[in-house]
Amino acid sequence: MRRTRGRQRSGPVARTLGRVYLRLVGWRVDGEMAAGVDAAVVVAAPHTSNWDMPLMLAVAFTLGFRPRWLGKHQMFRRPFGGFMRWLGGIPVNRSSPHGLVDQTVAAFAASGGLMLVIPPSGTRAKRAYWKSGFYHIARQARVPIVLSYLDYRRRVGGIGPVLVPSGDLAADMDVVRAFYATVTPRHPAQAASVRLVEEDAPTAATGGA
């Protein structure tokens, strides 16, 4: 497992804002980032609502780490580029799924302590598969996968298991499926299936992040 300079942490102001926001909307945080996890791909699931983003940010800030996320490089042009980076954005060119994985792996190599949040469903709409980029990024960057969640039934957000990709895709995804089977999204009918296309077609091309 690659070593880093230590995970990027949220500041005291961000932590306070996160706690206040969650208190106002009646949510709480459960779990904590495992000791020794200084860089990771953080799976954000399930994703079915616009409310997922502010809740995810508040949960991350409260847990004490700075979430980073991928955005189209056009979003980082003036005059808003600096603000997007301040929010945790990392500019990438999404024109090629394979190129996106490579760019993200390079970001891990260049930035110590990167906690990269990826919603594998890729959209709030119903879809048959998760995108597999999160898995391939973690393997190639040699970082663990952290399963994070928002459970709307219990109004709880937090951190679940830490998964070190073994290369046995089906076995690793069984662990992921078992965890999210008990998590209730805001709109259950829109939740994407916790499955990768490679599980049904092993020779298929890898998906984007």
C-alpha cells in the first residue's frame, strides 16, 4: 500500500459548519475514518438526490477529512476556477474513460493524503450498473476503497468498511453489495444496481469514474 504525508484534513471552521448543518437538518454521523488510511477512494452511495452532495460534504467535514472530487476541466476556467478548487475540485478531461482513470491515478501520486469522493452510480437516475472507475483507480493508485453512505431512513451518514482491492472483482463487489444492502437512499426507486458491467461481461472495457 502506498504511503502519503497524511490525509488532507478539514479545518475547524469546516468541521463546525458541518456539525451545525447536520444538526439543523436532523442528521447525525456514525463511524470514523480508520487509523492509517491516509489516502483513499471514498465511495459515495447511494446517490439519488441533489441533497446527497451537501450532506456528504457536511459528513466529511464533521469526520475531519477534506473531500476531493472530480470535475470537467472546463469548470475550472476563470473566473470560478479558484473557487472550484477551494471546494475540493480536481480538473480532469472526461473525453476518455481510460484517460480519466490515468489522470486520477496521477492526481494521487501528485497530492499526498488525497481523499477522493466518487459516486459510482455517476447520476441520480436509475441505471443498470455502477461505473467501475472507482475500483480501477484504487487498484492502480494502490489505495484502499472506503465505503461511505447516507441512510435516509435512519438519517445517518458515515463511514463503513475499508476494502483493499484484491483483484477478484466479483468477491470485492460482494463485500460492497452486502454493506449497501441495508442502506436506504432518498429515492429507492432511482437507486442504481450495486453491480459492475465487468461482472457480467468480464472482457468489457472499464467504466469511467
